[in-house]
Amino acid sequence: MAVELPITLVPRAPVSSSGVGTTLSLEHDRFFAVVTLDVDAYAGDPDDDTLTVSVETAEADLGAWTELASVVITAVGAQVVKLVGCKARLRARWVVEGAAVVSFELAGTSYQTYSNNADLATLSLAAAALAGIAVDKQAEAVLAATDEAASYLAKGREMPILSWSRALRLHSSNMAVWHAMRARGFDPERDKAIRQGYEDALAWLKGAALTDPGIIDSDTTTSASSAYCVSRPERGWGHR
């Protein structure tokens, strides 16, 4: 399955002034995360005193930050926020307006997947055909495709996968497109290529993927550092 990693962008604490959370460093291909903004105390006038919490991402610490999502808090409660397009760095920023005093936590899970939303448009299906599917629904289809592919890759491998080939990225993209389009609804007779891409991916996972040298698993027992020589005594053979 997709490798899950718990993340905490803001630990639970009361805030009354604007601030920025700790920057998190993410592993490669963790483009999708689901977090919960949990507010357990709110003091202020909802019309004048608010707290806006945003999540931002960047390629590096000194790079330009891009906003992924923003939520305005005016009451106690919990909201699920889906973050699509996470890069190597992730952080939260909050802005207090008026006299608001709010206690909240922002935490959840990031997912490592074999492909991402951009791959769907570049490897599997034209962007125009995907335009009618919300980006979070595309990401959930990518997540489902990763879990499905992992169930095949687990045969004979030590999971999780640490790195993978472009072939796996391609086939997992085709699987994700099938899941996304099927959920939206399409004419299977007119769009046979979508179904064919999914079937080709399954055939690859059952065949060539089993020995794909570009897929590296978690088994370290065959590393060069573990190699050794054994010297055995002669067994009676000699020269005359």
C-alpha cells in the first residue's frame, strides 16, 4: 500500500497572534496529504475576530512558497483539508485578525505514491479530459492505484518500495486514470483505450514488473557490504 507518514504542521496550542509553523521535509513523491484542522477552543466575535490557517509548500527552504489550502476559523470544530501538490517542504501559516484567541491543532497523514496528478496528464490522458475531475478526486485515484499496484509488487519483494522505474510510474498513472474516470462516469465503448491502459498495467504487474531492476525494495540482505568469502579445507585432491 501507499506508505503513510504521520505529520504535524501545528501542535495543539492557543494562539492570539500571527505566526508560521515548523517546516517539514517530505520524502520524494509525497505529493498528497490529508490533514485535520481541529479547533477545541475559540474566543472572539466571529464577525470581527478570526484566524486564517494556510498550508504552503516549496521545493526548498529558500524557494518560493505556494499556498495549497486556506481555512478561516470562526468556531470550535474539525475540518478535513486535502493537500494536493505537496513538494519537498511543507509548512502552516496563520493570521490572527481582531482579538481572536484560538486553540487548534493541524495534523494528519502524507502519502507516498507511485505517480501524481501531473503524471496523469503527461503520461496517460489529455489534461482536457481530466478537467472535469476535481484535483482531490484525481489524487485519491492515484492513491488507490498505488495501493492496488503494491498488492502485486509485494509478491517476492520486501515492502515498501524505496524507489521505482518510469515504467511503474506510467502504469500506475494508467490505473489511476481508470479509477478516476470510472468514478466520474464515461462511455466504455468510446473510451476503450482507458480500459486497455488499465488491463495493460495489470498484465505488466503480473509479468515484467516482477523482475524490473528499476524497482528497489526494502531488502538489504543482498547489498555488497554483506558479501563475504568462505575458505574450505582441501578434500583429498592433489597433483601427481
